[in-house]
Amino acid sequence: MSIFDKLKNLLGQGNEAAPPPAAPVETPAGPATQMERRTRERVNAREGTRALIIDDSPTIIAALAKILRSVGYVTLEAPDAEQGIEIARSQQPDLIFLDIVLPGMNGFAALRLMRRDPLTRNIPIVMMSGNEQATEQFFGTRIGADDFMKKPFSRLEVFARIERLLDSDLMPRRRITDATAAPPPPPAPPVA
């Protein structure tokens, strides 16, 4: 109902029946109504949470960094997988946003390397892609991605993805399952 219609109703000049409630809207985080989007309080990670953004698009990095910084995140940025892996190993971010299509090493190869590395294996990783193929999402989760976000993304979607990863201390954590668990270390060689 528009502001004008509300004024008419308040002044007793509107005889129309009230519009039906908003129909459910499918959001990336699941079904919701438009009303819930406005009234449900978002749960954010703690201020100072460090997020690494690995993407070759300066526009995507700038947009995602702006969204995250608006609620107190610290952002680290890398234009390719090699630099991203090095930053992840040295800076130990709390969360990583990883593009799939990157120059040089692609996001899937980077994800596999980070899941095998003891320094990065437990960092939650959200894969990103502009491609709508569901196979990317499936493959990413099979090799250890914690979530998948389609580009272009909205502010709502970014925070919905993060919220799903938060633990009781409001820090992003991996949800380890049998499918995403790191492989056991190889057996020790026999002693001769």
C-alpha cells in the first residue's frame, strides 16, 4: 500500500480492502516473506572478523569489501589464487570468499590446496561464481567449500551466507561433515 493510500485510509477516504499479505519470496537463505526481511534482526559476526576476498575483478573486491566493512569486518584482498593462498597461510583470516574463475590457478584448485594445508584447512570458504551451473556448487561442496554464492550478489545474500557459518561465539566456523572432512594423513612408512 502506498503512502497516499495509507493517508486516505487514515482520513477515512479509502474504501478499498486491505491488500493481501506479501507472498513468500525465495531468498538465497531459504523461504521468507518480505515482511520478515525487514523485521528479522540479522546476526553478524563479531566486529574485527577478518575476511579474505580472492577475485580477479576489482569491482567485485570493492563491492564485497564495502559490504563487509560496513559492519566492522577487516578485509584482505587478493587478485589471484596464488596470492590468496599465501595471504590465507600468513594472515589466517576467519573467512574466505573465493572466486572460481581466476587467472592462473582456478578456485577449485586453490580450494583443494587450502583444504590439504594444515594452516588453512579449517577456514570456512564461500565459493563465488557468475556461472549459474549447479554443477559448480555441487563440485565445490564435494571438495570442501562451505557455501556457494552466485554473482552478482546482494548485501542480503552475503550476510545470509555468513550467518549460516556462525558459531555460538559469532565467529565463522566450518561445518565438518564426512563429505567435507579432510582426508586422513597417509600411514607412516614401515620402519626398516
